[in-house]
Amino acid sequence: MPIVEPGLKLDFSDVLISPRGSNLNSRSQVSLTRSFQFRAGGQHYTGIPIIASNMDTVGTFEMAKALYPHSLFTTVHKHYSVEEWVKFANENQEVLSNLAISQGIGEADQEKVNEVLSKVPQIGYICIDVANGYSQNFVEVIETTRRKYPTKTIIAGNVVTGEMVEVLLMAGADIVKVGIGPGSVCTTRKKTGVGSPQLSAVLECAEAAHGLDGHIISDGGCTVPGDVCKAFGAGADFVMLGGMLAGHDQCPGELQSDDNGKKFKLFYGMSSKLAQEKYNSGLASYRASEGKVVRVPYRGDVSTTVQDILGGLRSACTYTGSSELKELPRNTRFFRVSQQTNEVYATSEVAM
């Protein structure tokens, strides 16, 4: 018989962070760098834990090169060839420390990753990425990958419940991706009715992961820097961004202009009909498209956007008295709200 779980589940738009007393005099006093040691692979990580999504319009080699100087991380999409990986590695050895190679659970995906890692063993992170992280086959692939690569850091997802976070960690994952349907170009919730509001999912999954010395990524749902702050405040160890990093020079695709002369790039979900036609010879008869295609205004170099995100995050830390990013979850209290911002001039804002 169907069950309705008690309690209200919340999204980023349902809350604001409460300010607290602070001894900080400037945003410049805030450190956003985190250091982790991962539970299964034992690898050490140090950096600013914001990650470019492994979508083919965002998780590119060009994005990895641009984010590396900022100490940000990139999960590279799975559609590069072995030859492209080898060429990139030969020319960008230093960047390899801040990226992951991605795969699905298909045999061809696993074979390609094995070949890349045999040629580029410096890659320390493997992202095993599926839309539905609740399948037994997915768990078995994590177990197999862990046995084959005992010292690599394994990122696995996506799920939205603490129980499944624990299953994936016990299977050998180090970091679990949290989020089903919150992405700006994901239509899973509309097509399937499945998902969980992202803030509540992060709160639940972070508690489960940290109880086992594991880590989580909040994947999806961030539309502005304030959402990134809320994800970290809720306990996310990493925050993964797709739409917020789309439309930049480092994103592939032709720069186009609309009827008004405004420049844009296309951004689409990896379960969209366009992506399926691009990589899988079309949408299979047994499935629906669970992604959409949108025009993202051209944003220039991604460094400007990175500065905006990191500036907002530093400011949130000062508002909560957090001299380091790791203190933000401990110092965060959320207000339930009915309105985020005053939008009276929302359509009149001038870009400066």
C-alpha cells in the first residue's frame, strides 16, 4: 500500500541562511579550501570543493584547464576517446590531479575507462554515473571497480536517500552523488514523478555518509551562488554545477545569435533526445526523453563566473562567522521562508 513519508521536504528556494555573530573583518579572511582523506581508496584531496558536472556541454577538457588555477574540480564527460585522453594528459599533466574520468555501467564504458587508466594511470578519480543509482547492477559495478582499483577515489551516483548512500559506500564508493531531478535541464521529475527536494536530500544523505566517514556531492539544483552556499551549509562536502557553468568559452558548441542579436550556446540534459541521438543513435523505443534543450546566454570566460560564486561563498561564511568553509555546516541555521528576494525590478536589471 502506498506510504506518504511524514514531514515536509525542502528545496534551496524554501530556506535562507540565518546570520550569526562574527569576528571576521573581511571576506579575504575566509579560506574555502577543504582537505579530505577518502574512506576506501585512501587518497588525499585538497582544493575548493566545487565540481563541474560531467555533462558534455560542461565537463570538458577546456573546463578542466580553466578551473584548475582556481583549485576547482572537473568530472570529465565520458564521450572523449582514448586517444583524446592520452593527448590531453601528455599536454596537461598538472590538471590530472583535479579531475575524474566518467563512465556508465555498460561494458563498453568500463572497457574504455580501463584502457584510459592503463595509459594515464595518474588519473586518481573515477566517476561511475547513472541516472538511477538504486539498481543492483550499479552496486555490483562499484564493487568490481573497487577491486580493480583499490587506491582510486570512486565517485558514484545518483541517489537521494541515506539508506542508499550507505549501500554505495559499503560497496566501495568514496563519494556519493546526491540528486535526482533537480537539474535545470532535467525532466525526470516531470516524466517519472521520482525525486526528492534537494536541500532535504543533502541533509539526509550527508548525515548518512559522514556516519561512515564517507562524503557526498550535492549534484543539481543550484541556480545562483546562494544555492551553493546553502548546499554546503546543509552538509555537502562537494557541490556539482551544470547550468551555472554552461554558456562559457570553455563549453563546446557553436556560438549562435537569436533574432535580437543576443549570443547564446545550447545546453541540454544527458538524457535528452538530442543527447541520445548524438551518442546512442536515437531515443530507444522503450524510454522517454528525460532532459530538455535550452539556450544559455553567452557568458564569456568561466573565470568571471567562478569569481562570482566564490565571492558569494566567502560572504556567506562571513555572515555566519565561519573563517573556513568546513565551519559553515556547523554554523548554519536555516529559516523557512515563503519568498527569497524582492523581484519588483527583476525585468529591469541592467547588466554592468
